[in-house]
Amino acid sequence: MQLPTLLLLLGLHGGRAKQFTVSNVAPRLDAATGKILELGDGSIAKFGDTFYLYGVQYVCTPSPRTTPAGLPSCPVKDRRIWANMSLGVASSSDMVNWQLESYDIVPEMHDADTRWPATKYAWFMPTITRNATHYALWYYIDMYARGVAVSESPTGPFKIVHDSVPNLQLGSDFFFWTGSDGRTYMKHNGGCGQGIKPPHKGSGVCVARLAPNMTDIDATSPLLDAPGEGGGIFERDGRWYIMQGHGCCFCWAGDDAQLWESTNGPFGPYTTQNDIIHCNSTNHYAANLTCGGPGPGGPCYSAAGSQCVPGARQRGPGAQQFGVFPIPEAGNKTAFLFVGIRYGSAPDGNKCHEFQYWDTLKFDGEGHVLPMTFQDTVKLDLA
């Protein structure tokens, strides 16, 4: 098994910075066992001196593939792979060497008397934030609710406080960013309507401001007409960015990443910018679709540099975006880490062993995000 590459250079920035190189063509491993971390989807956060990788432990069965046959979503037989899931977390001091903390950080999800028990319903998208007293883990129960659980520890166990968050419509994504004003904002799809019970899935993207308890929302933006899911929200030099893809389900070809920008704060208004992933078709269910990477799946993922679709690596990462996360770097800098899921990337072909693609976003002189290409590794100058 190919181990993640580690490059450690001492003496940068007065001997304090350490440069680490992380592989995008080999899965992350649990240092204690050498086994692949079963943490799909999910999010990354740094609390104190430690990085945490949150994700879904899927059933270890052959990874389904959404075929480009005009299907708007996964067939029912593919979606059932989402049953009997669990939520977990691993920790690291350098984003290279990971230690599994737990595959069961929300024990209640497995209880039979839980409103939507994991034996029958799909739980995924664990995304973390915090305030001064507790950590708040948000998650999505497919087609039913967005929930949130809290813990005094970043590794749990987390206790459910909302099985369905009030004043929040139903949708498949939510991503957080703490702004320069000290408040935490959430970009989500599913529409901006509030007060509808039970929640319904609408259309478009909204930005919600979290209440100080991090488990409720206390304000929301106007609707941004944007299709699909994925992406994230982040602030850089006073400018706010939203990313969004057309959406896909277990799409081995990957997805796109449209950008919107606001110079008027997190609630906008936002203006449309460029798509930083150049799929080879605007029909996201087209035959031979690629949105980058070494290729659309299978043996194309087996080694760095291989290509099954000519020019695919120049189009983008071949992953579905799962947010942008702040990574503190040397010199009081912040890396804006793009995280995407490379469906079909598992060395053994099993859904439980698919892993994330990471790369730092690059910006031009005017502050716009530059187009992405597939990178075999990503280098981080960690403080």
C-alpha cells in the first residue's frame, strides 16, 4: 500500500514552520493500524494544536457509480449503500499522520428510539464548529432533516440537541466560516424559507448566521439562485466567496465549482464569477463526462499521473467539492483548503475506502479564485 508522502523541512521562518506534503493519490491511514481511514465526506478543522478530520464510515461494499444515462440522481439500489452508516473522527498534528479517535461520535444515531435511526436512514455530512463552551457537530439525514449535536470535546461523544434544526429548510449541504466580525456563517442549499414545519427542500443557496450557541440560526440572507450542492463559504481580505456545484451522487467524473463574490459582507449581494473546474460538458450526465482528475474512476485512480481521459488533469480535481476550510500557516497566513470527495478512488473499490482530494486555492491580483488543476500532492507550510 502506498503511504502518504511526508516532507518535513526545518528552519523555515526562523525554524518554526514545517512544510508537509500530502498525497492526493493515496488514502489517509490510521497510524496505529496502517488501515485506511473510513471517513468519507466530512470536514476538517483545527482546534488548538490539533487537526481533526470528521467523516462518514460507509458500509464496506463495492462503490456504486452514477452512470451518465440521464439519471438525475442515484438509483435506489445505490442510495441504500447509505444505510447503517456511522460518524467518526481522526486527529493529526501535521495533516499527514492520522490517528483514529472513534467511528461512533454520535452514539444516539444507532439507538432504535432515535427519531431517524441509522439502521434505516442515511446520516452524513458531519461538519464542525464551536464556541467558548462546546463543539457543535452538524449533520444531514438524507431527505429528512438537518440535525446538530454538541460535546465538550472535539472527539465526542456528541449529544443531539436538535434532531431537526428549527428555522432551516431541508437540503444536502451546509458549510461554516467564522468571519472577521467574529460571527460564524453557514452557506446552505435548500432555500431560505423559515418557520415551515416539517422542513421542505426548496431551491437556491442562502447564508445563515449562527446564533452564539452554534446550534441555531438567528439571521439569513436573501436567496441566491444557484443549482445543485457542494462548495463552501469563506472570507478573504474582506471579500466573501460562495462555491457551488451542479450536484451529483457518487459521480466518478467529479463536479464543477461555480464562484460567487460579495464585497458587501456575508449576506451579499453576490455577483457571479468564474467556474474554477472546467468539466468537458455542461451536461453533467453526459457520456464520457470528466471534471478533472486522473480519469473517471477505476484503474485511472491507481497511480499518480495516469489518465483515462485526455487532458482531464488540466480541467480540475475530478472530485465533488465538500467545502473550503481554513488551515493556519506560517507567518500568520491562512491556506484556503479545497476539500472534495474522489468517488471511485478506493484502492480496493469499496465505498468505505474512498478518500478526499485536498488543494489550496490560488488567487489572482484582483482577488478572484484561479482555475484548479489536478495535483498529485498539496504542500502546506504549517506553523
